[in-house]
Amino acid sequence: MKLSLKHKTIVLIVSIAGVLALSMITLSKSVMRSALNEEYEDKSKSIASAAATMIDIEDAELLINDVRSRFDTYGIPVTSEQWGSEELNAYLSAYADIEQQDAYLRVRSVLKKIQDASQIKSLYIAFTDEPTHSMVYVVDAAEEDYCAPGMIDRLKEESELVFSSPSDGIPPFITETEEYGALMTAGAPIIGSQGDVIGYVLADISMEEVQARQDAVLPLITGVILMLGLVLAVLASGAVETMLVNPINQLSKAASLYRDDPSIRGHAFDNLSIETGDELQVLAESMKGMEETITDHAHRLTEIHEELDETRTLATKDGLTGIRNKMAYEQELPRLERQIAEGTARFGIAMIDLNYLKRTNDTYGHDMGDESLKAVCRIICSIFMHSPVFRFGGDEFVVLLEHSDYDQIDELTAIFEDVIRLSEHDETAAPWERVSASIGHALYDPKRDHKVEDVFRRADQAMYEHKVAMKSVREN
């Protein structure tokens, strides 16, 4: 029995519809996967970056240097692929005591809190070793099957960009194993005390939710596409081009552009104009909704990350001089108090007060007074280059003496007084630029200082005595 042209058309249309349906389902899955991967890349980078700013850098640097030293000494490392082997156990025994160190426990506690709050698979610290193309674990916050200090993993090829651009962090990559499934990983750099990259905080995010979200949306898309086949079967051949082929071509082109051209993502489906009044229009609206949802998620993650960075910066930054403010100083106190309690404290405080600010304000105006504050701030920062400088407000500045500045405080104080003396008598400078300032300092002494405030008071008293002495010299 021969089929009529009508039936042939219906069979052809149904066949074409079936092929297009499968193509759209595959393409939609690819588009969703790509968009969700980008979302998870941003999420992993954001969590890793936040963790890198929240850990104690001194603790992290201590641990990284310790593990790196042992790693360089041990010789040929053993990879995590040899889990449970005698070779691996013998290798890890060289690092066993690290997990008992207070610095390790503190850093791991912070990482564990961030990991639990973010509901991610794992958060850990590692450093990279270019000769072996490896990543060496230092601290892992995972509860089960965690990687002990000294364990290494071979870096994926795409992650080796970190050796040419260490400050950009470890680029996001996906790994899939039977034990952990699919994981999205990205690493943010840890900046050491010398201003260089010493290691990375890496975040592992399980991508099971990606598959779940795909599975939730794909049945709707599949159902809509299959319904189109029934509609196409009853359409006349003359209406096929207008009512079916053109709309499907628009959707396919939009999906292809969305996949192949990152610059158009977020607008590929939004720019469609399909008003067929049938399932095709429903599909177009569904794709627009999907596109909008994915785009909103990506934008929101970006906004949250930017807001966190901006808020953190503004809250601890002095608006006039650009240095840290009193709030930033108070954030350092818990660390110093902890060091005092542990008997490891080694710091000092220098108090600096700008003289004659009121006279400058009254004579030349507050704008010129601000210039005097900026001028003395520049002098302080140029001399105490290895210690954080804080503006307490008004005409007071505080230097938290650490590192080489702690050891050379007497020499630095003398240099400061010489520079101030030259500034006061610099006839080539404007009056408000010829700044005068008093300085006093105190180093932590466990015999008489029980808390940071005791050191602060002694430094403030030393500064006041210097101010009185300066005034006496001028009067005589």
C-alpha cells in the first residue's frame, strides 16, 4: 500500500521533528552544562579567595615553609595514587608531627568552618612544585580520606599555567573519580610576608547538583519538544516552513550561539521573537527563563564577591590617607593577645603624633591640614616599610612593629627624627608641608606587659615625653 503525500509529509515531519528533538535535548544539555560549569568555577574561586583572606598568614607561611623544607629534603616524592602502600606510609612519616602543631590546628579549624558554612566537598592549602609538576598538600579540612601534609597530586595540564602566572591562582578544573565523583576545583594565591605567592587555598565543590539541576529541567524541555512532533504531524506542508522550521531554526541558532560565543550569553534566547501561539513559543519562553535564571545566578555570585571585597576594604581603610584605620588595628589585637598567652609574642608599638595640626587648620584651612596629614603619613610609611601603619583618627598614627622594623626600631626612630627635622626647616616647601611630629615606642616586655594595651600605653607615654622635649628645645 502506497502512502499518500500527506502521510509521507507527516512521516517526514515526524522524523525531522524526532531528529531535531534529540539535537535540541543534546544541545540544551550542553548549554546548561557549560553555564553551570561557569557558575561553579566562579563559586570555587570565590570561596578559595575568601578563605585566603581569612586564614592567619603567619600560621600558613610557617606550615608551608615547614612542609616545603621537608619535601625538598626527602627526595623523590610518593603520589596519592599509592594510597596505603608502605612507600607512602614511610614517606608521610616524615611529616607526621606537623598535624600536632598549634599553627596546623588553627589553620585547619578556620578552613573547616569555611568548608562547612559553604557546604563544599573540601577546602585545603597546598603549594606547587614545578620540577615534579605536582601540588603538595599542607593542610586539608576534609573529614574523611583527607590528604596528610606532604602528599602530592600531579597537576593537570591546564593547571600548569600557575607556574607562569602564580598570582592568578590555580585555574578551575574538573576531576572525576569513583571515590568522589565529579569535582570542580580552583585555587586562590596566599601572599606571604615578603609579598610573594607562597601557596594556594583550593576549594573542591561536588558537581552532583549540576546533574540534578539538569535532570530537573531536561524532562520539561524534552516533553515540550516531543509535543512539537504531534503538532507538526497535522500541519499542512505549506505551513511547515512558517509555523515550525523557522522557529526551530531560531532556537537552534540561539542555542549554538549561546554555546559557541561567550559574548552573547545572557541574550541569545532573550532576543528571540517567536509568537506562534503553540508549544514552540512555550519552549522559547522556557529557554528564555532558563537563560535568565542561569545568568542571574552567575551575576549574583559575582556581585556577592565584589561586595565582600569592597566592604572589607572600605571598613578597614582610612579615607584620607589610604592606609589602614583603627578598626584594622583592632583586628590585629586577637592575634597579638594570643601570642602573649602562648609566650611567643615579639612585637612593639610606635606612636606618632602630628604637631601643630590645629594651627595649620586655623591658619590655612582644613584642606591644607589634610595635606599635612598626608605628608607625615608618607614619611611614616617610607621609613617603617616592614610594619603595618594605622591612622587612629585626628593627628595620631600607630605603627605595629614587627619583623626587621622591630629589630631596628632605634635606628628607624633616629631616621624618622632626622627626616622630620629636615621637613620642619625646608624653606622650599609650603608651610603645611613642613610637618613636625613626635614619636615614641615601646617593645613588648613579658615582665611588665600583660596585654597589648600595656605596650600601647607605654608607647603613648614615650611619644608624649618626646613631644614635651621637642617643645622645650624650641622654647630655649
